[in-house]
Amino acid sequence: MAGYFDRTRRLVPGWDDLQKMATVLVAERAPADAHVLVVGAGGGAELKAFAQAHAGWRFTGVDPAQEMLRMARTTLGPLAGRAQLHHGYVDTAPDGPFDAATCLLTLHFVAVAERKRTLQEIHRRLRPGAPFVMAHLSFPQAAGERDIWLARYVAFAVASGVDPASVRNAASVISDRLSLLDPAAEEAQLQDAGFSVPRLFYTGLAFRGWVAQA
């Protein structure tokens, strides 16, 4: 588990602070007894950050990987009683309504058409005006620029101590298999799903993060 989190820190600029920023943005509009939906909850990092910062919050988390959900329970430790974890995708989550939702480092794994439906399903489960925080790989996709940003992803990871061959292989997988969008397309998709005008709050080289309202 420690190895998983350490590698994530080396791949994602400002990963620990990303959890803190998400906590701050959720707290802006969520009540003291908020029920928060966490999509892509595996590992449990944001669940733990939220639970430690706000004793009155409770959580529903979903993730398609059983092993990641087991890791989340371990990460939460004595805080696990405040979280209900479901194996599956957003459709697996109860209808809510939830007071907030987050989706960190997850949506870049979802095909573009399915991503829009995922955002719509998250929106449908939120109270009007509830905050939604998301962050994942998103950078310019124009010819030439895409390769530049992938090279920056590799350079940061190598500078952080990741094996160069390993991270170059990861970048190749990202390029060949992930359906990435540029930031403008991300914002348009959020609006198409029913969210208010999104605001960029985080940029870490190839990663971007937005906060929007249902």
C-alpha cells in the first residue's frame, strides 16, 4: 500500500496537496454533516483526507477494483465505519441525493462517450448547488503538443525517482489506450452533463482539476 501511494506521488505533481484542495473545495458548500460521493474511491487517499478533516462527514465510495477497495478499507483504518464502499461504477452508488462528489485521477481511464454518461450520473445524484471536484490527465491534444505534454509527464516522474523505462512504458500506454481530452473539451463535457460553469483550480503539468456545481 505504501508503495502504491509513493508511486502516485512521484507521477502526479502535488498529489498530497490535491487531496487538501479537494477537501477545501468540498467544504465551501457542503454542510457539517455532509454525505459525500467518491467515484474511484480505491486506495482511500481522498476518503482518509476528507474523514480526518471533517469529523461529521460520511461517505459512499465506488470503485471497479476489489483490490483497491480492500486497500481503501486498510487506508481508512478506524475511520472505515464512516464509509460505505461499493464494488462497481457510479451506477452502483445509491441515488442519494449527496451533498458533494469527487472523482480524482479516475476519469482519464473512461472512454469519452462513457465519461459523459458518468458525469451525468454523478450530477443526477447530487443536491442542487452541490460541489463536484474532479482531477485527472488533461492537456492540449493538438498535433505536436500532445507529445510535448507526455514528455513532460515522463520528465517529472523520472525527476521524482521513477525508473525511466517504467515511466516511458506508462506514457506509451497513456498515449495508445486512454481517451484524453484537452481542458476546453473537459469543461464543455461538464456543462453538457448539467454542471455550472466549471472553474480550474489545479494544474500539475499534464494533470488538471476543476470544481463545478450541480
